Amino acid sequence: MKLVRLRLKSFRSFGPAATVIDLADVVFLLGPNGSGKTAVLQALARMFSLDPSQRKIRKSDFHVPNDEKDHPLERQLWVEADFEFPELLIDDGTPKPAVPGAFAHMQLEAPSGPAQVRFRLSATLDQDGEVEENFTNVLKTGDNGEPTVETRVAKQDRSSIQVHYLPARRDPADHISYSASALLGRVLRAANWTTEKETVDDLTEKISSALAGNSAMVSVTQALTKSWEILHTGRHFTSPSVFFGRNEIEALLRHMSVVFTPGHDEASVDFSRLSDGQQSILYLSIVLGVHQLNQRVLRGELKTEFDIDKLRPAVFTLIAVEEPENSLSPHYLGRVVASLTAFSKGQDTQALLATHSASIMHRIDPQDVRYLRLANDRTTRVRTIKLPDKEKDADAFKFVREAVQAFPELYFSRYVILGEGDSEEVVLPRLISAAGTRIDDASISVVPLGGRHVNHFWRLLYGLEIPFVTLLDLDLARHDGGWGRVRYACQQLRAYADVKDIGLTSELIETITHWNAESRLLDDTNGWLPWLEEQGVFFSYPLDLDFAMMTAFPQAYAVGAEELLEPTQTKIESVLGESHGAVSQYDAAQLSYFAAYHKRFKVGSKPVWHVRAMAELDDEALVASLPSSLKRLTDHAFAALKAIPE
């Protein structure tokens, strides 16, 4: 049994248009603050939480449109969960405990597909603030997907599906107390205590007698009896006494707690002494441990130890954890992710984890991510990560997959700048800060590409609805640079046309001048470069960002007049490469910087020189002499940011 799909309509940040979230064994919910990650976990808790208080629909669960002017007579919401039973397709003789209870409600979506069960939680909020809930099985739907035939779900069937929700804002001690009572308590009450019952009864009777025989307790009982006789004269209830509890195992189990040994300064330590993070780990340990025990009972391995009717083991278990990084260090976080991933591989288990932690992306498969983002109307949109086809382009698949794992900050960004490499990571944040906005304040990420597979990144970001701009090196007169780079950018846009068609044809691309032509690209002021900038593709020119910044700020990069010489052929080849194109693309002033460029950025360290130069320049000087293409890029980025909801 697997939860394959979740639908939400008018639930919290999910608007009146139904949103579908496809789920896998383990799913990681990522996105900026307020994007709806908590709403997804709470929707599942409202349907199937073990805690009754989490199953109750609240007034705040109903979505209120951002532009609403008139208060409606009532509000409605619904959440649906689609379960499939892939185990029915495998005839291996193993027990399938989830099937019998759901069999009467199963539907076949396709002749060869697995059977499905669809649960629906709907609620109505009236003008008086009263909430009416319904929890049903959907048996038939109309052409619009809305249910036409529903049946109410029995309480026992609903409780056989359990969601264990560990919220970000919680009192860990209360959470552990409840889980110990609800989970461990149920397990222990279902245990077979026949052999121990007589011994326990005898011991508890002796304890009660010993306590009652204490002289202080005798005095307390006498004083209580005397006062009671003055106030009460009836024939019944004439003799009060202090009672220390019934001599029953069930009464003792109600006082159960979890302790650890050894302690730092005592033999045993109560769980309340643990840190918040340790208590969170304990909660997960209880859930995982009880689940393993339930599975053994369902397989018939512990028939004599437990009464299955009292235990009522869940036929499906889902663990939903919200922002575990709040209380766990990265290494503990890695253990939690690994444990949840292993747990979710079972035929009746899954896990959802909502996080703000960029470090967690290093540990997970990007295809397990569901990205949430607020649209302009303040409703949640959910997207999956679209990677290149592994079979068709294995190199692109590997590169993009590793890149999104290496730079997970892009998932939490309002805006992304795709650059070439290390230089852009140093320079661009400083340029944006000098223009008046720190990248952290605006949630901007600079992601280096090395100029590779840019169309796949465009497709990825466009699918996630994360606005972006791209900065590439023009590489004028380098092999396949200049006009070749323009052609490359257009080909990448063309490859991306299946997602966003801008009317660029292959015939039009063929008209672009050859890369080593004599015609000066920088004189083409009304041609391809301005058009590409309109599409969000900018170039550092004439060569790259390093050359553009050094020629704009020679003093900051310590370029002396004695270095500005006409370059030798050897120096030209060291900068442009042996198979370079027409050097006439550069004017004399630009050529005079070749020796300085080679010394600093071909022989020296690019990041070191940029860090040194950025420290030399104040904001006013940096903005005043900024290369024109970079000025247009920052203006483009700021204009886009103004239209993006915070």
C-alpha cells in the first residue's frame, strides 16, 4: 500500500484550483518560507494523524483569497489521498494486511494498473465559525473529477492508516509523552501478561499494605474520617481511606515512561532531560521500533506474545517530519534521512520531510524533491525537478544532477543568476550589493555552470517557476567564441523551446556569422546581443568577466601603465589559444591588457584577484564604472525582483 497522490483545494495556502502532488517512497518538500510546506504535512495529519487533536479541521485551515473583498456565506475545502496496492501485482505468498480492509473500496484506474483507494476529507465553515467535516471513500467521479458516489469511512478503517507528524514548532516533551502513551502504551496493553499477572497482583497488594501501615498515613486516614463523619451522615460512603491504586497491570502501565541508563550523575535519567534534538530522535525511534514490532505481529511471528485485536497494528504508516534541522546537527540530520529512506522502502511505509536545510540536498536524489513556491496570487504551486533524460543524454543528466546537489541554495531563492564559474561567485554578489541590495536580503543565488548544458538549467528553473538570468563569457576571437558563443546561446534557447517558445528557428540560427569572421561582433548594436539580453542571456565582453572588470577598474586590479603594451603573438595565443580567430575583433586599447590579463587570470588565481579588487572599490566607484553589460544585467534582475512575491 502506497500513497501515490495528494490533492488539495482551498486548504491553507492552496487556492480554489485543485493542486495535485505526486508522491514517492520518500519525498522532500523544499521551498522558501511561507510557500506551503507545512500545509502539506498538516493536510496529511488532518486525515490520518494518530493524535486526535491533529485530525481536527480548524478555522485557519480554510483558504482566504488574497483579493477577497466580500466575506462569503460559507467556505469549503477538501483534501484527497490516493493509495495504490502494488503488492497485488506480486504473487509471492507474503501477507498483504492492507488489502482486506480496503478491498470493498478499490477501483481500477486502468486494466493493467494497480488497484486504488481514494480518501476524501471535506469540510465547510459557516458564518458562525462552525466547522462540519466529512471523511469518505470516493467510489465514482464525474468527467470533471469531482466525486459522484461516496461512502463514509469507518473509524477503525481510518485509524488503520497512521501519519506520525513531527512539527517544527512543538514541545518535544509533550510529543514524547503522547507517543509513549499512544504507541508504547498500546503495545504493552496488547501484550500477554497471563504468566506475570498473579505475581504483579501480589506485589502491588503488598506495596499498598506497606504504605497504608505507615504511622503518618494512619494519622491522615483518621483525620479524614473524623472530618467526613461530621459533614456526611448517610448510610453509604461512611469510611474514607487513602488509596494507592488498583493492583492491576493496566493501572501500572498508565504510569509508564522512557528512561535511559546510565546517566551522568545517577543510575537512570528520564527522557525529559534529553535535548530537543535528542527527544526528536527518540520520537522517531519509538515510531520506527513500534512499526517493526507491528510488522512481526501482522506476519504471525508473535502470536503468543501479543493480542492482535488489542494491538490493532496500522496497515500503513507515514512519517512526516518538519524542519528537523531546527534541532539536529547536520550529521544527525544525515542519520535521520538515511533511517527514513530505509523505512520508506517497505510495502506499507512512506516518509515526507519538509526542510530549509541546503545541506540536506547533498544527501538526497533531486527527483525525490517537490518544490513549493507562492504564485503572484499568494497560492502555492508545486513542481517536480526535471532532469535531462538519462538515456538520451547521460552527460547532461550527471552534470545537472551534481550541480543541483552542489548548489541547493537555488531551491530557496527568489531569483537565480546563472554564471560561468568562480569569478561570478565573487563579483556578482558585490555588484548587486553596490547597486543597493544584498543577495541574502533579496534571496538571490549565483550558480556557476561552466557554460555547460545551460538549456537544461533553463528548463529546470522555468519548471520550478524560479525567475533567472544568465551571464556567459563572449570569448571574442577564442576558438568557437564570439559569434560562436552567440550561436551556442541561440541553439540552447532553441533546445529549450519545448518549454518556452520564443519563435527562434533553426533556419534563423544558421544566418548567424561564423565564429572566426572578420565582422566585429561588438559593432552589431542592433542585432543578436540586444535580442539575447531581452531573453535574459547576457555576455561578459569582449572576453570574459575577468577581462571586463580588469579593464573597467585597472587601478583596483593593480594594472600599471608599464604593463599596457602591444601583445606579442605568444601572449595573444596564451590568452586566446593557438586556434584563435580574428584578433581585429579587439581594438588597440583592449589588446594592451592581454599581458596583464594573462598574469592575473591565466597564471594567478581569479578569486584572489577579484576579492582584492572588490575590497579596493567602494560602492559608488563600482557602480560608476561598471561594464555596460553588467549594468544592464543588474537592472534586469532588479526589475524582475520587484514582480516576485516575498
